Amino acid sequence: MTEAETEPETGPGPEPEPETETVGSEFAEVAVSVDTTANGPRLRLEDRRTGRVRYLDALELETLVWLPDAHLRTLLDPSADRWRDDAGR
């Protein structure tokens, strides 16, 4: 191979697409993947119905693990936020 025929430089290239799993029931369907584009890994959650995306880091996930059941039930009540006209604003 001559100098004029050198192979092009190859860099690290773009990040591969993260593997996505879907968690669903008769009430909801959410795509779950690990996002590594931020300062550290975090969970990427996408509501398949609306396309809304939320990222949760390790501290936020740990908070969910330690959350008392009564508080978690309050968060799961769709009438509190999801079905309101101003939800997500």
C-alpha cells in the first residue's frame, strides 16, 4: 500500500444504541434502557403511549426502593397527575 492509498483513520465512532426492554401490562407500557451519555449511567424510561421520557440516576432509583408503600401508592394514583389537563407542565 502506498502513502496515497493509506487506510482512513477510524475513531471510536458513535455510541451504539442501548438495548431496550419493554415492561408492560394492561395499564401501561414502558421502554427501559440504560443511558450512558451523561456523566454516569442512568435508567431511561419511555412511556410508549405518550413518548414522554424520564431519566433516573442511582440516587433516584434508591429512593424508590426505600420509599414507604403508602408514598408509593400515592405516586401510582393516576388521578393525581396523569389524567389532569395540566399534567407535565
